[in-house]
Amino acid sequence: MKYQVIALAASITALSASASLAAPLGPLVTATELEAALGGDDAPAVLDIRGDAYADGHIEGAVSAPYGLFRGPSENPGARVPVDKLETTYEELGLDPQEPVVIVSQGATDTEFGAAARVYWTLKSSGFEELSILNGGAQAWVNAGLPVSSEEVTPEPTDIDITWNDAWTAETPEVADVVAGEQQALLLDARPEAFFEGKKAHGAAEKPGTLPGAQNYPYTRFFQSGATAIGQVSDVEKLKETLGVSDGQEIVSFCNTGHWAATNWFALSELAGLEDVKLYPGSMVEYTQGDLEVANAPGLLQNLLNQFTGGN
């Protein structure tokens, strides 16, 4: 009887360990957590979004999926990629919405997290549910002393059907309605202060400035000084108080092209768990091309001076 009890306890322990390994990774994963997951039965697909750097060494088994696949054209780089084009991309990458995916950027600077967050947002809006970002990117993997491979992976194509879920997307007409007071939402500018103040502008934007009524909350606030890995949101209530939002209030995160804003969207939606947080993918570049009202726009002479001095 004693041995039967011991055997039963061992079986329960084994089952618990197995269940633990099979549990979803969550929005953020460390290098060691990813290594363990890749050794399990339900290993995630790893998307390396770095582009050319993939050939210099990558996580073994990772598929090269350059960030540009998830971006719009040069005149409006933040534009959402059409669903049919995304579907083809996913199929060529061998992706399946029913399987877990981990996204890997370079992680050399904090701004690179925005690329991973933008891809995460795109996949989530396309119906993928088990998504994670390798916090600190490929740099964190190397810093952890984990091996890299130079062998290019050719994925086996899939055949899937996707639709776009608008729950996390704000497009220009909706944003214009918020600016006009016809719809209520907090417009949150994720850019550094100089862009918010109209001292700098993206090269594809028609004019500098920000959305009227917007609040500035630079994406860098979610990183400790010098860190390239995003920090966890430890005090959600304090964050809500800082932003001045209540439960269920819509938040629209924007920047120049939906890159830095993706970091704020990820932190608020996926880490803080706030509901109704949306990303404005086209952001200020798309907004200004529509000749809509902006705030903090400098006069003609000041704008020329800002361009000459770099906005500093």
C-alpha cells in the first residue's frame, strides 16, 4: 500500500509538471522560459522579425519574418496590411492561429520592442491567441548564453482563413470623431516630448504636432533607464490614476506610424489588462495626410527653424 501511495504521488507530480509545461507562456517570456518551452511537446513557433540579422545567427528553429511584412508602404508605413495579404504571409510562414507564437526582435534598444509589439498586435487582431514576446529580444537570448543557429528554416506552408477583429484598432475616421468631440476616448501620444510639442515630425508627416486634446505618455516610461526589456506593470491603479482613466474608458494609442504606440498598447492592454485599449496604426503620418486639425503645430518660420536645428 505504501508503494502504491508513492507511485500515485509520483504520477500526480508528473502530471502537474506536464500541465505546467503546457500552460501558455503569457505576453512576455524570458530567454530561459522560451528555451524550456522549445524543449516541450507543444513548442511555440518562433518568429524572428529582425530581417538581415537572421542570417548572422538566430534561435534554432526560428523562422525569418522581417518586420516589413507587417507594415504599410513608405508613404504610410503604419497602415494596416490588408487581410488577404496577411493571410498569404501567415501561410508562407507556416503559421496556424491555433498554435502558440513567440516574437523575437533584436532588443538592442528600447525602441525595437515596438516592432515586436506591433507584430503581436497584428497577430492578435488576426485571431492568434497564444502570443508572446521574447523580452529583450535576440540580445537577451545571447546574453543568457544560449546557442544560436545559422541554418535557415524553411517552414511548411499552412492553409488558413483569417478575419480582422477591430476590437484593438482605431482608424482615422474614429480618431477624427474623438477629436471633434463626437466620441469619447483618451488619445495617448506615445512619442518623445519633442514630437508631441511639434518640434519634430516624421519625414512622411505633412506637418508636426499632435492630435488635439491628446495626452503625452512616451513609450520609454515603461522601461528603466538604459534597459531594452520592458518592465512589468506592477501598480495598475496608479497607472490608471496617472493617465486619468476609469475602468472601461477607451484609450487610443498613437505615435508617428503605430510603432512606439504599439509598445504603449501592449503595456496597457496585455500587461496592465486594461479593457478597450486601441492602436491607431496609421497615427500622425496618416492623420496629417488627411489635412485634419492638429495641436501644437508651430508657425511657418518656427517649423523651418525646427527642421534646420533638428527640433532641439
